[in-house]
Amino acid sequence: MTAAVGRRHRIASDTTAAALRDALATLGIGTGDEVVVPSFGSGTTADAVRLAGAAPVFADIDPRTFCLDPESVAASVTARTAAILPVNVFGHPAPVARLSALADRYALALVEEAGSTEDVGAVARRRAHARFLDSALTGVLVPYTAPGAHHLYHQYVVRVPGNGRPDRDAFAAALAKRGVRATVSVPVPVHRMPAHRSGIVLPQTELVAADALSLPVHSGLTQRELTYVADACNALGGLIRG
């Protein structure tokens, strides 16, 4: 195990597993170390930790932002913990300030994703689309933005009320019949995947993975198309029984 004292906040060159692995390796993180990562999202961060020779430890998320919950991260810290590797989720930034304070408290490294290189005009259009959907949608829980955060809305992810996956999937199927393609962005949390399977219990991660659904919000949508998406959702009354 390498000593954690004196490590710095580092930003990876991009969001690939190789870039994140290199950032960890540069900090001397490897065999015998643990790195706290989210389970809600792709397996890239956990893959990067394993590529560096360390072990990923999964922490739970804030069910509003879908990003790592600092309190869960703090509860995950052990004598072997060397770093925290947060990610921005669907365009909502991770709580880096709080995680940085936590890293300082425990003398851990903080490895952050590179910033978005998306076209500013496209981001502005997505944000405008998101504002419209926020005001127009009924029957679903619209995305939350933490105070002071700048949400890029790479995806517009709502939570469908009801009984988890059965109702969420029925809602998506009903939208598909109306010509609206909604997708499940995180079908399986990373800690449930074969390569990273863990017996850890992450209640908020499981709940959000079961009822979250991504609605169209890409910059090419017209206002008419966006209104149709909202109307199609609202016509379903929120809860659809399979």
C-alpha cells in the first residue's frame, strides 16, 4: 500500500479508463490501494482502478443529482483507501468541493474527470430544452440541479413513480408506442456487473437504476417535437401498470 499523505487533486486528460488509470498511476496508486468510485454509471471508473492495480470500492449516490454522496464516500474510507474518483453524471457535476474537503480530511487523492468539450451552442440548446421539460412534465420527477451547479444535460433523466423497473419499463414501452424513444441509461449498476460484482448494499443506487428513464433532449429537437415528448409523457398519467 502506498502512503496517501501529500497527494494532490488531479484531473485526467479525458474520461477513458486508460486516462483515469494513468492519473492514478501518476499519483502512485496501485496494488494494495482502494479507490472509492460510483456504481451508478458506466464501468469505466472501476475498470480504471483495476487497470492501475488497485481495488474499486463502491459508494452510494445522492438520489437527486445521481452523483457520489460525500457521506457515503466518508463511510467507505478504510486504512487502505488512497483516492476518490467521482464522475459527472448525465451532465450534472460531481460535488467536487465537498469531496475535496473530504479528501483533505483523510489525506486522500481526488482524481477528477476532464471537463466537457461539447459545443457551447449545443449545451445552451439542451439547457433550454431541459427548462421547457422541467415546466411541462407532470407525473414524473424531473432532474434536479444542485444550487450553484451548471447542468449540461448530456441526458435528461427523469424518475418514474411507482414500483421500480416494472412501472419504469411499462412507461418506456408506452412512450415507444407513441413514437418517443426513451432509454434506460444505467440498466445494471456497476457493483452488480460480473467484472465488478460486490456484495455491498447501495440502496439509492439500486432505487435510481430501477426507476430512471432518459427522455430525448438533444440539441436537434424542434419545439414541436419537444412539446410532443412532454404531451406523450403527460398523457400516460405518470404511472403505467404492466
